Amino acid sequence: MSDPAAALSPPAPARPNPLRTLIARPEFGPLVLLVAMLVAFTAINPAFLSLTNIGNALTFTVELGLIALAMTLLMTSGEFDLSVGSVFGFTPVVMWTLFNTGTLSLPLAFLVALLIALAIGFTSGQFVTRLSIPSFLVTLGMLLVVRGSALWLTDGFPQRTWNAGDQWLARVLVGNLCLGGTGPTCTGGLRIYMSLIWFILLALLFHYILTRTRFGNWIQATGGNPGAARARGVRTGQVKVVLFMLSAAMAGLAGIISSIRVSAANPNSGQGYELEVIAMVVIGGTALMGGRGTIIGTVLGVLILRLMRNGIVMIGVPGLAYNIFIGAIILGMMALHSALERRHNAGV
């Protein structure tokens, strides 16, 4: 005979399907796209996965990746920053001008330049939070102010950086290690720059902040439901100001690393980077309107766009077609994220 008590008890909740849970994650789509891209490029040109090419691709990847990490947190809070490209070009100009004129030593010039970048981010944050001006308009104006300042400071000419070759700061930021290669160009091996190490460490730190700390909860609450966040005591304005400052500082750091690597601080460098960085973050699965962000997805988005630029050249596609591929990827990933989110919300 059946147990009457068992018949009246509610059914046990169904166990979540691990595969369905994986597919619903925002990082799933970018991961599939990255793997498919690597397979396709390698099938067409096996040299794509050579150690030399991987080292070269990663060298350029991390500079925009540093900006994208901070942009992920900012966009999760519901804002974004169009001035990062200008800060990328302006910060190294300030540092090398102070150093080349003998005004400051390189470490002090580095600190002053980053403090100026922080001040730029603080100013943008104050305009957004105190005056309630949309971040699109504020940072668009800041883009023009900062770019114009860089051009005025240098008369449009790049600042030399080659005098810093023996400086310890340059080695800490952009020193390199050759694995398995020979000669000064690391022929046949993998050249790893310190900037890649910094990118990995900061990605781990930002992932921890966003997913494991109270401040990370504040960021997501600020972007998801600012009214409810304020009702619970979250100072949403201060959160956004801090993130604007972080975004500017990371853009400045990336610009300084780039200037050391290419031995020039060009006031025009970084043009268009702001849109490419936002594309990296959105492709990775961070919600454009805020409330949901993923550092893992952003790392995948960074790899997708930068390896795409490298791969289309290696398979013989004209470099001028790069924007076509990027636009198609953005549209496709947005459609995929939207479909996965609808299925997840419907419980399918």
C-alpha cells in the first residue's frame, strides 16, 4: 500500500541541468565563438597558432584589455566612458613630457600622470552623479577636452621615450621573457611581456571584486536597480565616481605601457579605442544597460576582437575589412545573448 503522507508531500524539486546552466551563462556564447575562430583560422593558416604569432597577438591584446576590465565594472553600474581613448593618449604624453624636460624622475612622472588620469575620471563622475548629465554626453565632452590638451601640450608631435630603456619602471611594466626561442627577437619561441602578467593579475582581482565582495554587490545593484540600492543604503553616486576614476586610471596605465613598448607617446594614439573596448565588454556578456557584468566574458571578448584582427590578416583578408567582421560579431552576439536570456527567464 502507498503511504498517504508521501502522496500528500510536495514533489522534490527537479535538479538543475548542468548543460542547460552552462549554456545560460553569458560567457558561453563568447567561448564557443573564440574556439570556432581559433579552429577556422588555424585550418586556413596553421601559422596562426605558432608561438611567435601568439606572443605578438597577446602583446597588443593586453593594452586594450586593461581598459576593458575597468569598463566592465563601470558598465555593470549602468554607465560607460567614451574618454578612455583620449586618456590612453594623454597620460603617457604627460609622463614623458615631465621626464624628458627633467622636471621629474620617471617614477614620479608616472605617479603624477596617473593622478591626473584619476582627476579626469573624478571630474567625469562628478558631472554624471552631481549634475545628472548622461555619461554619454559627459565623457564625449571629456574626450574632446583631453585629446585637445594632449595635442596642445605637444604641438601634435610624439614625445620620445627611448631614454627610459634602462629604467626599472619600464622593465616592471613592459619587461619581457622568452620561452623556447633564440636571439633577441625570440625566434621560434614565445615572448611574454610583463604587461600580460599585469593583465592576468588584474583580471583575477576584478573578477574577485565583482563576484565575491560587498563592493561588487553594490556595483551590480547600482546598475540593476539604483532606487532599491539607495533604499538599502548603497551610495550609488560614490560607487560610480570610484568606477569612473578606475576607468581613467586603467586607460592611463594602458597608454603608458603602450608608449614604452613602441618607444613613442603619440597624442593621437587611442583614437577609436573607446568603441572597441565597449564592444569587447558587450560581446563578453556584460549588459549594456547595467546590472550584469562578467570579467571572464570580457577576457573572452578581448581575445575575440584582438585575435580576429590578427587572424584576418594572416588568412589574407584585407585589414580594412576588420570593421565588417567586428560589426557582424557584435550583432550576432547581441542576438545570442538576448535569445539565451529570454530562454533563461522563461525557464526553458
